[in-house]
Amino acid sequence: MRRILYSIYQIVIAGPIFLILTILTAVTTITGSIFNSKIWGYYPGKIWSMLTCYLALLPVKVYGREHIRKETSYVFVANHQGAFDIFLIYGFLGHNFKWMMKQGLRRIPFVGKACASAGHIYVDKSSPKKIQETIEEACHVLKDGMSLVVFPEGARTFTGTMNRFKKGAYFLADELQLPVVPLTIEGSFDVLPRTGKMLKRHALKLTIHEPIYPTCQGAENIKELIAKSYEVINEDLPEEYRSHSVM
């Protein structure tokens, strides 16, 4: 009975309000970012994400905020369990950042334009020149306490278990010698997995782990950052979602 009531609530109340909030947030971000993208490119999205979690009646717990400092730039890397990963990180990380996202997201009405206005980085893999331009843009952004959030798996998992991590985010961390901060997301797969259509009520948990600092520069450093961050995130997941493959 509770599931049925929750489904009705999503369709009749939460869904329409979410749509209105999304449009208002997009318009506010686009307009405000003309004057200051650091503020207006972050706070409207943060508030929108928090309200979305509250609107969906999802309890949220955050651990490890003491591990990061606002004046330091980081490359945050997180497991990608489901659609609510975005709301959890944006709303509750508590650190100003830009997303690194797929080029295809530009096509989402209102949201695509808002993300571009906010200064989030679209990854264009259409040519080596475009890839280099993406890297240069990210390098320009990552300074003065501005950070980057990346899902190194590249896409949401189908099973709740992590896939292999790609090198892109780690290349940037190595190039700029920035610390990598692993983020473990728990509960998002239970709320709305990749193949899901309706939300299920489940607690969301975000764990901010200690930064992993570079020990050298080059291929070995990248390899070490990938292995360490994958292990840290994986070990913090529930046993049912823990990967037993070796990176």
C-alpha cells in the first residue's frame, strides 16, 4: 500500500513540482551566470538538488566533509549508481565544482543550456583537437578552489556494481598535480537504477574519503590514482554491490 501511495505521490505531486523547479533553476542559472558563473553556476543547482531529494522524501546522510577544504581544488571521482547520484553530490557535497559531462546532455531542454552557462564541461570526443580543447578548458577551471566532479565509469551501472574506471579525470589530476577525492554513493541504485522508471524510497548516503595526493607525475601516477580510488570506493559499498574484479 505504501508503494502505491508513493507512486501516486510521484505522479500527481512530486513530478509536476520537480518540472517547475527544473525550469526555474535553469532560467535562474542562465540569467545569473551572465554576471557571476562561480556563484550562479553553483548555488541554484545545489538548492534544486537538495529540494529534489526532499521532494522525493529520501533521507540523506553525508560523511567525511572534514576531509576537504573550500579553498583547495580537487578532482572528485564517484561511483555511478543511478540518476540520483547527481542530486546527492550537487546538493550535499558542500564544495563548489563543475561537472564533466557527456556532450549529448547539451540536448536536454533548459538543462543543457543552463549547464553550459554555468561553466560545466562537456566532453567532446569527436576529434583529437576537440579532446585537447576539453582538457584545456578543464585546466583553466581547476584553480582558486574550484573543483571538478567526474563519474570515471562513464555511465551508470546496470547492476549496482562498479565498472572499470576510465583515465580522463585522472589525466587532469596528474597534469595539474591535484588531489583526487573518492566519493562513495550508496542507495542511489535502490532509488532509481538505470533501467528503473519509478522511484523507490531508500536512504541516500554520500561518503567523502580522504584526498589521494599525487606521488609523482606520468603514467605510473595515473595508474596508482585509479587503483587507489577504485579500491577506496569499492570497499565502502555494501557487500552486494562490491566488485571482486581487480583493477
